[in-house]
Amino acid sequence: MVHKAFVFYWGYCHLATFVLLALLVSHRVWASRFSAAGSMIARLASSDWGAIDKLLIVLAIAHCAFYLYVPNFADYVEPLIPLLASNYLQGAPVYADWHAGQAIVGSLYGPYVFLAQIPVLLWYPAIAASKLIGIGFGLAAVLMLFLAVRNRAGSKDALAMCALMIALLSIEQHYWFWNRPDSILIAIVALGALLFDRARPAVCLASLGLLAGVAINLKIFGALYLLPLALACLPLVPSWSGLIGAVAIGGGLFVAALALPLEVGSFSLQNYIANIAMVTHQGLIISAIRESLFYGLAILALPLLTWRALGASREERVMAIALAVCTVFIAVVSGKPGGGPPYMMPLIPSALYLAARLSCREGVAQQSETTKTRRLVLCAVLIGAAPIWAYSWFQMAKQIPAYRTELAKRAELRSLFAAFPESEMGHNSGVDGEQDEFYRVERAFIGQVTRFDYVNFADQHFAGLDSSVLYPLFEQCSVPSWILSRQGGRFLGGVYGGRPLLDEGALERFHANYELAQQFEFYEVWRCRKPSNAASAADRPVK
């Protein structure tokens, strides 16, 4: 019941937030017709929100800490990040050739998100440590925005901007601090805003080139998030020679950051490009674009309202226009299946930094009207985000009553991977079976290689890649054993509206070539039927 209510609201929360925001910030119009409503909104905007700002920041930190405590991930892609990082460490493909019949692994993400997990695998291989990478970047982004705004507006307004940032981010559950690229991108943009505020324009522009190279190797369009800051730097560079030098250095740093990870280790540029190219066949989901646009309008509301009230300098106008254009473009990109409004999150630091600059221009540093507007925006966003934020807590808290069971599942699957080191994890149907599969990340923590993972294959299958690429894994028993959860239909899992991952031909080959060998409390092992392809001595059953 709770999940159904969440799914329903999730589809309209960005629209609802924008509508509420539009109503609240137009309170002066209301005041002329409905004095009671106008008076109530005026009191709301005039009240002291300092304690609320601090409370939101504390709750965000508590949310991060709680996620560290719960034993499992909350998202199906998060386990894939350490798994492919382990492939890199072991010299195995991170982006495989699907048609070679050897491995079905890959990602639409660039190399840096996997490299960020290397310290985890080397020093403290555990789920909590993998989560900590995303949490570290998420909280660092909030801190860097605080430092950038405090330099201009003081600590009180900086805390208020951080609270608004958290409210805007929390519309997307825990996505702003998961171990996927989003948290890193948010931190990169916040760092860009800090550099824009503190560094000389030429140094900032060159540094943004380096950050753009990193960003594009997280998501292929990642450099767009930094474009507003980079364009705003241009009119601030005092001379043409300085501008040309900054662009040249920034371009060199961009190329170096872009090329470096693809020139070392097991990252295949050709296969990575093939992954990206397949996405163009998926089409776009119009409803996702619409929701992203409403989310983008909520993100841009404060800087645009402040600009209208106080005006803007040339660099601020450039930043605002570039932000608006990038918002529309990224909203369109977010229409890909699996995208949606979370793609808009990295725009938040630069939008709020721009709002802080606009509200603190010379002679208007104490403008009470901009403070009132900011509070109304925070109020609207917080009301819209509250059900989503609460559900994120609820989703994590569901693991607590079964805490010991979850630890037992984790330990059992880890022991099975140790006993069957050449095995792979299959994908069952049902939410419970899928969550059991999250613990497949344990094989990364014991230094093993992954040859099959359903996450990337689901993306490519949805784009038109045929299930026949899996046939060699089944027909030749090149995977000597498969481990499946005992919950859900065996190998019947799907994504994107329940579309089956395996076609009938693939399922027939699986059942023709494998048989159930052993069942344990939570998982079971299917072994190859062919004696000629029997498992190695290391793949013997657990006693």
C-alpha cells in the first residue's frame, strides 16, 4: 500500500512541487483578493527559518548515516559499481564485447565512477564502504556550496542555501548520495561554483576544463553541467591573451582527464562507445521529460525570481541563460528509459550559487524580499519533497526488522562465491528476489571477476540487443554454475516495466544445459549437465 502510494506520487511530485511553488511566490496577488491567505503567507515568509535550515541539514546527515547502517543497497544498479571496479583491478573487461560470447558486462557510465571504488576494494571491501563513497561526495557538495555562499552572504544565508539544496535533492530519494555518478557530478559542480567564487577567472576557466573532462567520463553529457560556470567565466577574464591561455590550458586538461582512464587498464573505448551508441535506439519517454522540466523549473525558480527583483551583471546574465538552456537540453536527455528527473540534480549547486550572487550584489545585500522569496521556495520544495524523503527512510528502515536475516543472506552468498568462484549470478523475477541479488557485490569484495550482470544487458536488450548473445554462455557451459535466489521465478527477471530479460530460446538453453545441484537457505546452485564441461576442483559443492 505504501509502495503504491509512493509510485503514484512519484509520477507527479515534480509537477505538484512546481504548482505549489508558483502559488506561494505569487502571494502578493493573493493578498489583494484574499487577505487571510495573503497574511498567512506573509507570516510564513517573515518567520525565522534558521532552526529549520539547521534541522534539514542534520536530517540529511542522519539519512546518510542511516544508509550506512542498513545492510543492503537500496537500488539495483549500486552493486554493479564495485563489481566492475573489481573487474578493472583483476584486468577483466569493464566494457565487454557482447558478441564475443565471453562476457556480458558493461555500463553507460564512464570509467571514473568505477575508479572511485578502487580504495574500497583495496582497503575496506564492504557494502558500507561502497556507500560511503557516494555519501562523501554528496556531503562534500553541500559543504562546498556553503563555502562559496558564505564568502558572499555570511554563514546564515549559506546555511539557508544548503537547506534549500538538500530539500531540492531529497525529491529524488537518496539518489544524491548513492555510489552512482550523480553524487560525484553534484560535487564537481559545487567545486566549480567554489572555484568561480574564489579563484581568478583564468584559473577557474582552466580548472573547469579539467572538471569537464572528469564529468564527461562519468556521464557522456556530464560536461553540460559545468557549461554555465565556464561561459560566465569568459567575460571576467581581463585580457584576450589571458583568455586564450586559459582556454588552451583548460582544453589540454580536458583532453588529459578524458583520455587518461581509457588509456590504462581494461577500459575498452570501442566497447564503451558501443554501449553508448545502443542507447539511441531506446527512444524517449515524454512523461519523464515533462517531469524533468518541472523539476528544472523548481531548481531555477530562486535565481530567476531574484534576477527579476534585483537585476544581474553580465556574467550573471550569461550564467542564468546558460543554466536555462542546459536545463532544457538535459531534460530532453533524461527522457531515456532509466533516466528521468534525477538527471537534473547536478544543476542545483550552480543555480543556488547564482541566486546567492544575485541576492548579494552591492547595495542590496540586506534585501529582505529576496530572503522571503527564498523561504517561500524552500517551503514549497520541502512540502513536495517530504513524502519522497519519508519514503526513502521507510525503504531503508524495512531492512531493520530482518537485519540478522540480511546479514545471513550476505554471508551465505559470499561463501557460495568462494566455493564456486567461476559461477555467475542470475536474475529472478520479483522485488524480493532482486533485492537478494544485490548481495552479488560480495564477489567483488573477495577479488573475483564478473562475466554476466543483468543491469547493462537490460539497457542494451531494451535498445534492441537480442538475447541470442547469451546463448554461448548457456550452450557451451562457459559459465560452469549459476547462483540464483530462491525467491522469484528462476531467470525470469526483467526491468523497464517487467520486460523479460531472457527470451524463450535463452531459457530453453539454460534449462537444457543446467540442473539444480544444491539448495541452501536463501540461494541455490545450478550446475552444468555436461561432464565434458564439468567445473574445476575449485567449483566443488559446499559440504
